[in-house]
Amino acid sequence: MNSLPEMLQIKAIEKNRQSRVLVFACSNIEIDLLPSVFEALIEIGYSKRLDLVLYCRGGVVNAARRLMHLLHEFTDHLSVLVPHHCESSGTIMTLGAHEVIAGPLALFSPIDPLLNSAHAQDDGTPGAISAQDIRLFGEMARNWFRLDERDACVQSLSMLSGSIFPTTLTSFYRSTLELQEISEQLLALQMPEESIENRSKIIDQLLFGYHSHSYYLTRDELKEIGLKVRCDPEIETLIWDLARWISSVIGSGLRKSPEDSWHDTLIATADVTHIRQRQPGTISTDWIVSSAP
């Protein structure tokens, strides 16, 4: 878990880009991480250019939104550097950056809301249902079963209400509206010069333009839909080395047995690394702190 080589890599990125760097990696973005990120930003101090090395597989949308607004409080220019995983709420975070610098293995995803199933895989149902699964049910009824539009709408609503509690459907609808609003709010930080209409087209593509929440988007695909995404060959090796370090430290899958503790969050600057440790069977956490000599 020695972080000295990685701290030197962070310093190398700072020297190359004339910026300050914050590494933020987690199994799940959550609101409880805000104080730790805030303390790391205080350690860095206000900077004209701040680079966030981001590594995550999703999390709470409102936590992602709040994190991006917090980061903007500490810089004039925020860049998100993505070496590998940056899915779901991670992709949402990139919308709020002035620019996104992505490595060749960067993984992004659509941002449609998901509903986790309590009966996942016990009865053959999927582990999670996407808003798109519900939204496209009527279209499926028309295209596959040749129902006319009116019948498809009526029968789809009846079947869905019989399988999913009606207020859950409403909650799904509200979550989609909220996600649209948050995404448009963040994208306005990246593209203030763009019209609301053009920004909405980008958000609609990320919400509704793909057939699977697990469809992995490349940096080129994000650039094609209009986001400010580019590559930087001079730092690709450095950020990939950081990704390798992160993947060797973060994740419950690294445990030798279910009884072992694991690390779910890493927050690092060029001077200090904070790693959150979890214990099985408890919600309590401990932070392991290491400093550069």
C-alpha cells in the first residue's frame, strides 16, 4: 500500500500540467465522502488549475453533483482525468468539468437511472431495472407484438402497474427528471456558451440514446456527442499507473475471505493519501493516512 511512488507520479502530473492534482477513487460515490474531499482540498488550497483523477463505477447522483460544485469552489479551471473506470455517476461528474482528459482505456457509460431489485437473480429477474426498461416497454409492445400505439400504451401501463408498485413507477419518473436537471446544471459549467437546446441534446443522448446502462462509451464517443473530451499522450502513462495502483488497493474483491476488511475509497494529493477501510458486518469506517517523507 506504499504510496510514495504514486505521490511522485502526482507531482509529475502537476509539473507537466502546471496544476494541482487530487486523486478521487471509490467503489461508490456517496454523500458521506464530501468532508474527506473537502479536507483534501483544504490541504491543496485554492489553485488556478485543478486536475481531478477520477476512478469509480457509480454511486449517488446527488453526491456526484455536490462533489463537482465543491471542486469548483477551489479552482478557476477544473479538469477531470480519466484513466479507466468512470461509469454512471462518474460520467455525470465529468459533465461538470471544464474539460475531460481521457486515456485510451477510459470507460464511461449512459446515465439512465437504475432501480435495484430485492429479488435479484432469485427468480430470474435482473439485478437492476433501468428507467429505459420501463420507458421502452410500450415501444417493445408495438414493434414486437404489433399492437397499435393506443393499445400498447394502455396494456403496458396496466402490466407495469401490476408488476411494479405504481408509486415506484412515479419515483422512477421523478428520478429521471431530477437526473436531467442535474446533468443540465453540470453541463452548463462545461459549456456555458452552448444553447440550452444543444446541451439538452447531449443529455438526452446519455440518458436515452443507448440500449444498455452497461454499454461502455469511449472517449471518442463522448467527443462525438459534443462533450469537451480530449487525450493527452504526455500524461497517459502517469494516469494509467495511478489506475493500476488504485485497482490494487480499492475493492471488496481484493479480500482473501469475506471476514477480511477492505478499502472502498482513496483520496490522495501529492503530499497525503487517505484510504478508507471497512470492516465486515459493521457500518463503521477507519481512515488510514500516509504522508510523503
